[in-house]
Amino acid sequence: MAGTGVFEDIIEGEVFKYYTDGEWKKSASGKSVAIINPTTRTTQYKVQACTQEEVNKVIESSKIAQKQWAKTPLWKRAELLHKAAAILKEHKAPIAECLVKEIAKPAKDSVTEVVRSGDLISYCAEEGVRILGEGKFLVSDSFPGNERTKYCLTSKIPLGVVLAIPPFNYPVNLAVSKIGPALIAGNSLVLKPPTQGAVACLHMVHCFHLAGFPTGLISCVTGKGSEIGDFLTMHPGVNCISFTGGDTGIAISKKAGMVPLQMELGGKDACIVLEDADLDLVAANIIKGGFSYSGQRCTAVKVILVMESVADALVEKVNARVAKLKVGPPEEDSDITPVVSESSANFIEGLAKDAKEKGATFCQEYKREGNLIWPLLLDNVRPDMRIAWEEPFGPILPVIRINSVEEGIHHCNASNFGLQGCIFTKDINKAILISDAMETGTVQINSAPARGPDHFPFQGLKDSGIGSQGITNSINMMTKIKSTVINLPSPSYTMG
Ligand code: G3H
């Protein structure tokens, strides 16, 4: 159970504490933030509402700890990360339970998220040891007019304090995808978890504490975005921000100072289906890509663009599979579970209503109980409907019938998002041409969009993000190149 056993230090009374200076603390604000269980719509947990003054202290400690950590050998950093990964996996059950209660993630998927996170941390340790152990050696005489009198040695150095802000849908996995690279690269890390998912994050952070990371190196501050959100992202002590979430990321990028930013924001991933596609494969991927975790994934399939000649057959196959989806609470491992909040459910409902008014075909009856929305396929969607462009982050999926591939590419590229997309066809040559024409960070051929495996590069174009993630790219992004140049009094050529 949450906050018990090895985790008993992280809670006092009914409020979970925040983590700084290697200790679990209560905020001086005396206030807490309630976390509402999406299924019961009642308060499940409470976390500290930290103050700006506490944030200042956290960042100060983080700065001091980083200086020492930068002097810690790479192999030692890696050893600690492996230890944290093992502890995290050992305690997957209570952490997964938090995910079930805080974000209504199906029980099995919650366990998968924790295990995947442990693997991600270990991979960071291994990759970091490899890529941070290497630098470059350049000689001056390759540039016109120079003799070989200068040797340039480059290495990757840490940035300092990294601020990590993960989203509610993968609070653990998308936190460690920032923590692992930051730490192996010699940075310190301040985590600001999402409100829904904060308690799972606090448990995860305790696994790093148990692994024995130095005091102050990792901190986790909870609280209201309105009180500490901007304060953190605009803090002069922060040297890098890695954020995953929605539009807030655009606001952060406008306000943040001159620090490297890594942003993964929304998506409206298109699924383009050609006449020769294997429709059973497409239907299976639409179900997985569009409805897993009730569509609350930035990489979910969010619009199907299918050639008119195969549209009826595809819709029939998808409908048959939708009928088999289990709808219910996350504890029962349902496929479709309540969406994260009432406001999110209301937003999704608004998109469905708009589509209804404008004449979309409802393949299933629209049904909602509390935050639970039944899966819904909307056929004959047209570009004047909001659902054609907006991201529902819920289990409703529009089908737009197209008469040419160009029409599909045009719709995909007219979106302000450009995260991922997918194409289904047996013609690999056509697939490559379409992939090249799609303005998205990744295109999947014959499979639904997905971020993983976690070492693959992951990036969005346009409003979908800044920079590239994936373990290697994140480690590189959280470092800077430093050069040392040895100047020789006279040219020196090996074997010369
Ligand atoms: O929600 C955004 C995530 O980065 C998507 O990750 O493709 O593993 O579900 P996923």
C-alpha cells in the first residue's frame, strides 16, 4: 500500500512530504494539494503545497550537490543508477497502485510503466558510460592556413541543475526519462511532478533515496502550478528544462531564460490507410494506438485518414474490435478507464457534441458516467469539425475518408502538431515517399505511433516540441561541449 513499508518516511498523517537535502519534509505553508481519484472522484491522496521560499532552498542545495556530483566518476554514477533501477522494480507494486488510484491507468499497464522505467534507468547508466566516456581530438591543420600547432580536446560537461516536469499520463516513466540522463551526465535534478501522479513520483524518488544518491542531488517539490510553476521555470538557478505535457510547454518556452529546453507537447497523430493495406493489421493498430490508456497518450492515433474504397471495410473491422473493449475501473484491468479529470471528460464531450451537430456518424452510442467515457469511433468526419484538428486525449477517434494520398498528407501537414504519424500499405516505396512528405518527427510504417523503445529518438515538429528525446539524445541534450586547446610552439606531425 502507498506510503507503507519502506515508503513510510514519505508520509506524515495523511499528507505526503516533499523531498530535499536527502530528507522528506513538510512544507512551511501548512497547506496541501488534493489528488482526486479519477474513478471515484474523491480525494485519494494529499501532497505538500511548497512555497517559493522552499523552491529557492531546493535549488540552492541542488546547485551545491551538483558540484560534487560532477566530480563523481562515471562508473560510480552508473552503479547508483543501476541500484535505483533495481529498487524501483522491486517496489513496482505500491508504485503501480498509486498510478491506478491517481491517474486510473489499468493495473497491468501501471506495473509495465514502473518496470519500463527501471529498464530505462539502467539503459541510461550503460549508454552514459559509453558516450560520456568519449570526446573528440581535433588538429588545426585541416583548416586552411593552419599548421599542426593546436590540439583540441573536447568533452561533454554537465549543464548544472536540470528541472524535470513530467505529465500525468506517464508520471514515473517520463520522469525517469529525464532523471536518468540528467544524473548520468553529472547534473543535479529538481522534479516537479504533475498533481495527478505526484504520489507515484514521490515513491519513485524514494527509490533513488534508498539507492544512496548524494544529499541534495535529487529533489522533488510538489505544489500548485499557480504558486510555484512559473517560479520554477523562470528560476535563475535552473540550467535546463525538460518538460512533457500540453500547451503549458509553449508558455514555458516563451518565459524561460537562456537555458536549453527539451519539450514534448501534444500530437494529432494521423493514420493514413492506403487501398492495399492489411485491414486486420490496421484495425488492431487503431485499437491499440487509439484506445490504449483511453487515448490519453501524446502518441495516440488521433485521426484516421482512410481511402474511401476501403473505408467501409475498415470501419466495420474497427467497430467489431471496439465492441470487445472492456470498459470499467482500472483496478479490474479494463481497456477503457475513466479519463484523468472531470474537466478533461467535459472537453472530450464538447468535441463529441460538436461532431454530432455537424453531422458525423456515431458508430457507437455516446455514453459517459462520471469521468468514464465509452470508446467511440466517429465516421465521416469533415475538416469543419473540431475533432478533425483538436486533441481529445480521450477514447474518441475520428475517421476522415480521403480520395487521394495527397489529401491525407495535406490534412496531416495542415495540423499545428507534428509529433508522429503512421502509414499502412504493403508498398514500401510508396510508404517512404509518404513518410518523407509527412511533417512529423516520426513516421511509423505498418504500426501505430509510439515513443518506445525508449532509446529511439523521439521528437515533434511544430507545436509538438523542441529538441529530441530518447536516451542518447537526452544525455547529449543535458550536456555541453567543452574544449581544451593545447598550443604547441612549433608544428608537430606524427611520423613526420
Ligand atoms: O504521452 C506521451 C508519451 O510520450 C507517449 O509514450 O508512446 O510510450 O505511449 P508512448
